[in-house]
Amino acid sequence: MADSLTLYRTIMAFVWESGLRLHDLRCVYTLVWALVGLLLSHQIHLARWALYRPGPAQAASKQRQLSRWLHNAQIVPAAVYRRLIQVAVRDWVGERMYLALDSTTRWGRFTIVRLALVYRGRAVPLSWVVLAHSSASVAFVDYQVVLEQAAAVLPPGSRPGLLADRAFGDYRLWQAVRDLGWHFRIRLKGSVWVYRANHTRTKVGRLWPPKGEALFLHAVWLTKRRYGPLSVALAQVRTAHGYERWAILSDEPTALHTFDEYGWRFDLEENFLDDKSAGFQLEASEIWDAAALSRLALILATATLYLVSTGTAVVATGHRREVDAHWQRGLSYFQIGWRWLHHALTHGKRLLAFLWLEPEPDPAPVFASKRQAAQPVASLSALHLET
């Protein structure tokens, strides 16, 4: 029980110093104990979380308290998380920030739409919405709120760039992003109409260049609404799954680096994986209410922020090799943070009690093997360019 008390005091300092507040102090205590249970048990299971909370109350009583917290309508996740993430990104004033937008389904009953800050091979959640919806394809009106919530927490003077897959090829999203003053790189479906300045039109699917070439279109208009002018970059990109046809829509002139920028969107998929089999085991949870699932997402986002902050601190202070056996960094900052948590509790070392994210480029890019280091995740064999 000593480990849970040590971690409780650390996490309480972490959330309190960051300005996280709730309407009732008892709800803050319950949130912190939920985080302790999650971080020590490595799974989402209220009965197991309750085991880490000391006190004379019966385990069933502690479990019911956690459940009441998840179903408490007075707890608004966006309002609670806002101050925490604002502090986390305050050093990004004037910096280019890449924000990945994606959705994932749960048990064929819920869809989570998440907007996250791409950060050193992973993504840190900024905002989300949970919908009682069975498909990953969501109408813009249903997820527009995640843009508004993220815009409210980004530091002034930052330069956000939105990255999104084909499911978000909606002109209303493009316009909303422009209205916020953001840039974007969004993959297009092959069925989208492209209109050129000479009034000719064709579908994206008819424009693919052969392997070894890339095509860059500037001052074009998209869809039958003729939304634009915008730019499009097309190529057959080599990924871990073979060659894929990428058509990337951009509000800025496109070039080869456009494909690299879009490729960072996949870091959000790693974040979803951390929620599931690589981390918190979300798929094994038994929460069948969209609002409760959104509050659970608040717990997961806070835990992710803490672990990534810890991983950043461990690498920055030269302690990575104590928890990562690779010569070069072979683990994500998320996993390094989690390993350090257990290492520190076992050996009596200090835990991080404050936020530590850095806007500078990653000083130690991750490579799980020498073979992976020699093979980029996505690359072009394109040498011949057409505009």
C-alpha cells in the first residue's frame, strides 16, 4: 500500500499544481485514486482500482464511488482537462503544432473522435467527443466541438496544422479549420472531384502518377461545390503495408515534405493503441454509457499526459538507460514514463510531480531495431516531379 500512497501524493501534486479543479474536492480525490489504480494495475477495471485505495471502507463501496464519479453529470471532461492541457502546451507560443484528428469505434456501439498534439512519435490528447454511434465515419456537426475545445487551449501565436484521414474529407471541416487560422493536410478519397484553373475537371483517382513520380497541383478547387483554391500532392507512398496511393489536400503549396507531414498523423493511431492493447486495455472495460466513457477518456488522457511528461523528463535528464535496454531509444516516451514509475517506486527514486513537455525536436528518435532505423515508416521513391 506504500506504493499507492506515494503515487497518490505525486499525482495529486501533479494535477493540483497544473490547476485541475472540480466542483467538489472529493471528486478530485476520486479522480486521483482512479489514476493511481490505472497506472498500477495496467488496466481499466474499477474493482481492481479499488484495491489500491487504503481505508476501512469495503472494496464494493470503493468501487461504487469510482462508478458514481464516471456517471456524475456535474463532471464535464472538457472543462476539467482544459487547464491541465493549457499548462502542458504553454511553451508552444509561436511554434508549429501538428494536430492529428481521427476516430475509433468501441464494441460496435460507440465512436470516439479525438484531436491530439503529435509529440515525438506519439500523440497527447487535446480534446475528444464520445458518440453513441457504430461507424467511424462521423458527420462534421457531431465532432465540430473537438476543434472548438482545442482552439480554446492552444497558446497564442502558435501555428497549428491539422492532419486527418479520408474520413474527414468534408469542405465544412476545411472551412472551419481556416476560420480558426489553422493549416491542414488531409487525405482525399479517389472519388473527389478536382477542378483546375482552366475549368477542366477530373476525379482524384484518375490523377495518380506512376511509382517513382509525384504530382503537385496548385490553385485547384475541390468537390462539386468548387471549394478552394487549394493544393494537392499525389504519389504512391511506400509504407509498412506496401505502396499506398496518397492524395494530400493542403491549404499551403505542396512539395515532398507534405507527405512527411501527413505521415505524422499515424502517431495518433499509436495513442489509440496505448489506450488499448499496448497500455490501458480499454477494450476490456465494461462501460456502456457515452457520457461515462467520455469521463473515462479524461482519466486516460490525464494518465497519458503524466506518463509522456515523465518519459520526457527521464530522457532529458539522462536516465533513459535505467529503464530502456536499447542502446538508442527503443521505447515510446509513454512506455519509458510507465517503466520509470515502477522503477522509481521499487528503488525509492523520485517521481515527476509536474508537467514536462518540450516543443523542440525529439533529441532521441525511437528505433526498436537497427533494421527499423534503416527503413522509414513512409517514404517516396519519387524523383520526377510534376506541377
